[in-house]
Amino acid sequence: MEKRSVASLTSVASLTAALTVASLLTAGAPGQRAEAAESRPGGPSSHAGPAILRGVDLDTVTIPELQARMERGRLTSSELTLAYLRRIKAVDPRINAVLRVSPTALGQAAASDVRRRLGQVRGPLDGIPVLLKDNVDTRDMPTTAGSLALAGGPPAKDAELVGRLRAAGAVILGKANMSEWANFRAARPTSGWSAVGGQTHNPYVLDRNPCGSSSGSAAAVAASLAQVAIGTETDGSIVCPAGMNGVVGHKPSLGLVSQAGVVPISAEQDTAGPMARNVVDTAITLSVLSGHGTARADGAPGLTEAVTRPGGLRGKRIGLWRLPSLGADVDALMSRTAARLRTAGAQVVEVTPPYQDRLAALEFPALLSEFHRDIDAYLATRDGPRDLAGLIEFNRAHPAERTCFAGQELFEQALAAPSTTDPGYRAMRAELTDLARRSIDETMAAHGLDAIASPANPPAWTTDCARGDNDVIPSSTPAAVAGYPSLSVPAGFVGELPVGLLLMAGDRQDSALLSLGAAVERRLGAWRAPRYLPSVTSGDAGALSVP
């Protein structure tokens, strides 16, 4: 068990203060008291139980259902926010997913309630609690990327996506833990660990890993500690944590969501995206992040419309990329998934996207050059180390930075990598992007597909700092490098461990992909709440890492 950092202790103090304020806000106000109740832990599963708020199960309720209740006066944002704050206090000590809560969360919720009474609701996210990965800049909370080097004062201004959330009335609930520097520091990192926040645990089985750098966002959503969360991905760090924690995660098309104010790895691949317990909440959140919620000028449906309008799987063509290297149990789950989709009227054909070996050879060297360029530009906006060289020296001088991510080999390699003005680098990135796009475009065209599907993750491996993670899950790479959208939806379980189905489509096909994902979600019905088991003896998998 990792010792809590100073920042984590601060988050506990903030939460205590928020709950104290909440008691003052709600005391003596009939109909305004949040009735959040945890069922008593019991039995061998140590299940935390559903969070019940005025008859609403927070594990399963959707944003449209919450909005309908608030519109009818049967729920307030203050009650909802308080319920999540209480749940964080009760449940998060098991999983260590929430780094800090916002001391203004209840004030934001009260402001939303006032807007609603005045008939000035700003949209479907008004009053909805949202967690942010701790590499997304917030003017009122520290943004650390998990590193002590950034653990001083907060950034000067919000990330652009945070501005969109605030303008939409969302309640910024707090910050989620993450893999330090988005897993782009050590050659053998341990996903979910940061020097600021310690180790995040998988809520399904606590000694198993949550995967990827958006680990805290995914684990928090799985444990119903917020309605939605924001993650970020360079290659796999939205879709793998979503799959491994049994939730939905959408990696948008590159550029659909602004990266301004998000700690970078590579402008050529980085994107923020939403994570939720269902596809409709994911789509609603993306509509706010991107500003594409309503029908487009060309008549195509907006993101929210694409998910909420009726649709099915009949006539859809899906290419199944099996990836047997993820193990016989995952492959058997993919066979069962394909059978269920076929029963619903979809046509499922097996495919193998080309060029994967070449993509694997080119991606990492390109990211090294891009990271050096982009992290230098970001650090120049913050207090602390001013560039990558200064960051390397900071880590050498602070032993706490080496308690799990023992090395910083990737930082050192990036410092020595060719500049992004180098002709060799430019040729490498051009080939890399072209092959990634062709791997998807050619596969979809050859088989007349609506999407390519693959396993999003293996069963979660046991977390082990000494061993670390030592490989990359290949299914996320084509869409990540191409800048195309991908979506992970729960597919089922290997024993107690969730596995996601990853769906990929062409550039800017986010609406169509989310619509298809909603139909797949309805057909598979694979979501179930975590049971917080301390350990299991089956379903182990090899150590893997996703930046």
C-alpha cells in the first residue's frame, strides 16, 4: 500500500471541509437533504453496495434520467454532488482514484440549482459532477500530471475543455489520479502510480492494475465516484482503462477536443475524451467538450442525437480483429460477443488490419521527438522545471519520484531524440500517420465495414512496482496514430475481471461510432458493478503498459 502524499492529505482536508459546508447548506431544508446511503459491507465480496440517492441508483442512472428528475424537482445538483462527495469519502480509500476534490464543488452545484429555478439551465451537463484527470489544467486546483515537479500552485488558467465544461454548467468535482507523466517517463512503469497520488487500484479486484494513464478516471467512474470523468490518450490510455475497469471510454477524432491546457506527450496523437458507465453519458459529455451536440449543417446527426435516437445492429458490418495474443479466455469472449452481435442482425467478419509491425517500429521514436518539443512548450507556462532537462534534474534530486517509477529512461531518450524539424523525423511521422490511416481505411473498404472491433484489454494483471508493465496492447494503436475515433464498451468478464470491446471507425465518424456503440452496449448488457475483491487466483495476464 502506498503512503498518501501531502497532496492526498490535502484532498482529504478539502473533502472534509466540503462535507462540513454541505451539512450547513442542507440542514433544516426539507426536500434538500441528500439521502445517499451505502449498503453495509458484508459477505466475502466486500461489495460497497449501490449508492442510493432519493431512490436513484448512482451505479446505473444516466444523465438524461438525472436531468429529468432535476427538471421535475425530485433532485437537485446539490444533493447529487453531495452524494458523490460522500461516496468518495466512503469508497475511494479502497481504490485511491480521486487525488483531490474541489472545495468549490458544492458552490458550483448550488449555482446550478439557482439557474434551474430561474429557467436558465445551460444544457444536459448543467449540475452534473465531472472528475478531471490530473493533467488537465484548472485555475483553482493544482495540475500535476502526477509529478511533484508540478505540485506547487495551480496553472494560471483553465484548459479550454474545462472552460467548455464550466460554461455548460458542469460541476467540476475534483481531480483523478493518473500514471505519472501519462506513463511516458520510465521504461518499465506501473500503470496507475504517481509520486503525487500513489497507486490506483482496480475496483473489481484490488490487487489488479487499472491500466493506462487515465487509470484514476476509469476506476473512479467504475466505483461511481462521479457521473463522468475526463481522460486523455496518446495510445490506449482512454480505451484500455475503460475496458479494464468495465466502463465506456471514447477517444475522439484528433482535434475534435481542444488540447490547449492539457499536459502533452504529442500534438500529433494526444486527445482528451469522456469516460462514463454508459454510452449516452459519454456522448453527452463529448458533445460539450467538442461543441458538436446538435445536428450538423450537412444534416448528419449530432453526437447526442446519434446515441439517443432508436437504432439497432441489423445490417451493420463489423470486422473482428481477434488478437489471440491476449489469451484464450479473451479470444473465447470475443467469439461469444461475435455470436451475440450476429444474433442481433449484425454481420461479423474476421479481419487483420495491415502494417501493424511497421506502426510498432515507428511510433515510439516519433513520440520521443514530439514529447521533447511539446513538454518544453508546456513547462514554460508553469512554475517549476522550465524544460525537459530541468525535469530530469528534478527527478534525480527527489527520491520520492523514484519509489515506483524507478527510472526516467524515456525522458532521457526524448532529450537526445532528433528535433521535429529534422527531415528524418518528418519522414517517419508522415509514413506513420499514412500507414495507420490506411490500416483502418483499407480494412473497412475491403469488407464494407461500419467499424472494426477488437478486444480493448486483457484481464487485469497484478500490480507490481518491481516488475512494472512491459508491453503495449496493440488494438488501440491504429486509431491512436491515425487520429481516428475509438470507443471501448464493456464486453464481459474473464472470471472477475472486465474486458472491453474496442470499436474503431474512420476520421470524424465519432457520431456513427457512438451510435453503433450504444447498440452494441444494449445487446451485450455486460456492465456490472465492482465488488472490490482483495484478490483472485485466476484470470492472470502478462504485464503490459499503455501510454
